[in-house]
Amino acid sequence: MGENDSQKEISLLKKQLDLLDKNKFDLEDWKNQTLIFLERIFGKEDSKVRLVRDLRYDYSSWNLRDTAGVAGTSKDPVKSQAAAILEAAIEELETLGLPSRKNDALKVRELLSDELTGKQMKQINSILQTESNNRIEDISNILEEIETESLAKILAKLLIS
């Protein structure tokens, strides 16, 4: 993946970073938008997604209560955390580019291996390694042998993962 592949994603995250400085900042709205972008870019299980999801104001904190409403006395700790998360995500994209989607294919194979026989998995792996134009049809023929209940279970696992 080249550097330019991630420019759109970086731009989205920079806009979210700019929103942190808005006067009428709504944490929940910001989190919802940011989570949509981060999940699309990094996946639902990424640590950055979890960190943003866990952002919240703790009004029991003396520091936050004492500085709330007093302009310029202290930087908002939740906004600081949010900015740090986005800056790390942007730096990761600038340095490493977009995350690889190969993991998705590995998940599918792993889920299939739970439901298929060893022979069926060997056949599918063999087909995947060929350059045949009939690969989709050949794999479909193997999958047609699977019981409907097993296919439903595979699809359910894919949707959940």
C-alpha cells in the first residue's frame, strides 16, 4: 500500500480532530462519527475504536469539575485523550498506510475450517492456489455439498466477527 492510498482516511480523521476545538462540542455525536470512520479504516476490534468508545466525562473528578466552565484554565482531559487517539491513528496511516485486508480472508478460512471436513478445506486451498478462471465455480461446488445449517452457522459467525 502506498502513501496516497490512505490520504482520504487521513483527511477524514483530521476533520474529526478539528471538530474537537468546536465551541458547541457534543462528545456523543463526535464519538459516533469518529467510530464509523475508525471502524471502516481499522476494523471494529481495533484498540483505537475501543478507546474512542470508552471516552466519557467523569463529573466525579475534582479536576474536571473545578475547571469546567472556567475558560483557558485547563485543557479538557477527554478532548486531549480524543486528540491523542486520532493523532496516533493519523500517524499510523501516514507511516504504515491502510491496514491489510488479508486478515478478513484468513477469518473466513478459519470459520470455514470449523464447519468443513479436512478434505473439503484441502480442496478449497488447492483451488485458491491455482490461476484457474473457474475458481469461483469450483469453490461453489464444494460449498454446495455443505448442509444448509452449517452454511447458516458460517454466515452468522461472519456477521458477528
